[in-house]
Amino acid sequence: MDAETDLETRIGQWRGYLSRRAVLRSDDVEELEGHLRDQIDGLRTRGLSDDEAFLIAVGRVGRIDELSREYAREHSDRLWKQLIGPEQAAAPADRAGFVLALAFAVLAAASVKVPNLFGVGFQTGGDVVLRNVGLLVLPFLAVYFLVRRRATVGTVIAVVVPILVAAVVVNVFPFASNGATELLAALHLPVVLWLVVGIAYSGGRWRDHAARMDFLRFTGEWFVYFVLIALGGGLLAGITTGAFAAIGLSVQGFVAEWLIPCGAAGAVVIAAWLVEVKQSVIENIAPVLTRVFTPMFTALLLALIAAAAIHGSFLDSGRDLLIIFDIVLLVVAALLLYSISARDPQQPVTWFDRLQVLMIAAALVVDVLVLIAILGRIGEYGASANKLATLGVNLVLAVGLAGTGWYQLRFVVRRRPFGPVERWQTAYVPVYLAWAAVVVIVLPPVFGFV
């Protein structure tokens, strides 16, 4: 990584932190960044290196704005804390942010019951509810971030327009009842909406490498919190059902129709709020989880390769088995994506980096075997929406894994720094969005909405 790129990465990380503060609007962040860049330029003209200029400039801006001191306190393992100075006082509780999150959580919880007002539910209109699940919840998370970031009009438009287009598409398309294209659209629409949420989360800085990496990190941390909330919610549902059953009352209908769906919808927003206010905690949990599951999934991939070598290729595998393999590959890609986003770029090569190279190589082999099997099924039975969607997903994963593996290998053998690995990941994110949009918008009419 050249000096200029490294400097821009550091500025991007600093700007990303400020953008997550509820008290700052996007134009406030831009103004502070302007102060920082002016300080850096002035120091560079005096002969200081980029690193020295950045560290001193952050210190000076920190004296202008208290948020830079918070930044130094949060990143206590980095050099700029030595210039700004450690602080022991904890940040005040984000009460305003909690109230805002709670309000949108309640709205999201209520929205999942709106179809019932029109006599539509999972039993009476499950197909309609299925393809609208993402639209009933994720827009509230997006608006929560728009309000919290005090987004500009341009950012609001960039978020609202795709949501409206998605709502029109999935509700106007004449999907055949229980058709394959309807299910594909329902499965891929949340992916599209989640990446639109990323635009709101980044405050409109979606083209910025650091902002994308910050959103990838947020996604992994959000998933951990959401699962923890879901486990607690499942325990609550079980205890509630058992307690009322002990006194002769049945509340299974309430639990199934109200507690679980409304609680899950609200948890989507609450988990996002927890990520932002409890980052110091989750940063200790999530990286540990990646180190636990990476060896496990590497072993699983190697076992799949060994099974293919012993019993032949996956060419004759059934559709359900290929779906399972794709789920494994998607989990591996997500695990790899988050572990890279959570890694300190300045840390030297470790055994875990070498293990990731092995996991990527094994995943690529499995992906190629699955692609051969899918192409074989297309050649034998003809093309269908399901087969083309699966083929596209595996091609997207193959290219993504190949690029990551190439840069990761060059990093491990110390030919290149870690920066290109991160930039490949963030640059490739729009490809996932593009393919998910193709599945939702293009495949249904091509296959007659069947």
C-alpha cells in the first residue's frame, strides 16, 4: 500500500467513526474532515511524513472537537491515543438513540401485523406475506439510520427509491402461486434491501472504501446480537407457553402469531442500536467467533472434497444436496468477509491468515464441483429459474473467493500489504447486490413468473 492510499484509509476510518455519532450530521463530518485535511496538508509542507502529519492533525482536531478524543479512547491500541491522551470516563448512555431505536422497533413490530388487517396471513395469504417480509421490516432500519445520521436529501432519495421500486416489483409482478420465481424473489429481496440499508448506515458514503468496510463489520456484529436476542426470545416464548399451560391456559396462538413475529421484527432494529453503543463488547466477541468457526468450516470443506474424491463428483447429486452445499459456501463467504473486516490491517501475518488461505482454496474447489454439477443438470434437464439463480450465485461466489484468495495469498507470503484484501472485499459488494436484483427483477418475467 502506497503512502497516499494508507493516509486515505486512515482518514476514512476516522471519518467513519464520526459518521456513527448521533450528534453529527453528514455536513458536520465533512467540515471536520476539512479541518483535518487542512492540518495534514500544513504539516506535510513542513516536512513531516504522512503518518506523523495524520497523528498530529487528529490531536489538533481533537482539541477542536471532543469526538476526536472519543475516537482515540475507543481505538486505544493505536498510536494516536498517545498524542491525544487516555481518558477514563465512559461515554454517556445513548438515551436519545435508544428512544429512537425503540420507536422504530415498535413500528417494525407493528408493520408485520398490517397484512392481518386486510385478512392476509401466513395461512390465508402466505405467498404475499413471504415476498413482503423484508419490506415490512428493513425499511424501518434504513429510516432509523437516516434519522440517526441526519442524512442529506440525496442520501434519503438513494435509500427510498430502491425500496419503493422493490415494493412495486414484488407486488405487481403476476407471480404464479407457489412458483419458483416468487420464492427466489422472496429470498433475494432481503439481500437487496440490506445493502440499501448500508447506504443509510454509511450516511451516503457508499462509494467510500472505509464506509463499506465499516458496514461489513456492522453486519457481522449485528448478526451476533440478533442471534443472541433470538435465543433469549425463544427462551421467553418457551417459558411463557409452559407457565400458562401449567395453569390450564393455552397461549400458543399468541406466541406464534404475535410474540415471535413482532419480537423478531423489533429485534432487527434493537440489534442495530446495540452494535453502535456496545462496540467495545462485541469487538471482543465477534472476532473470537470467527476464530472458532473458521477451523470448523475449513474441516467441513476438506471433508466434502474428500467425499467427492472417494464417491465421485457431485454431478449426480440431488437438488437438495446442492442447496446444502451452497448454504455452506455462503456461510464460509460471510465468515471470511467478516473476519477480514474485523482484522487490524497493521497486524503481521498469523497462523489464522494462513488457515484462511486453506479455507478459501477448499471453498473454491467445492464451488467448482457444485458448478460442474449445476451445469450438468442444466444440460440434462434444461434451464430453469432455480438452476440459473443457483448458477449465478456460485459464479459470483467463485469470482469473489478467487479474488480474495489471490490477495490473501500475496499478503501471507509478504509480497503485498493487507489493504488490497480489504479493498477487494468492499469493491466486490455491489456484485452481490447486482445479482440479487437480477434474480428479483429479471428472472421472474424471463420464466413467465412461474
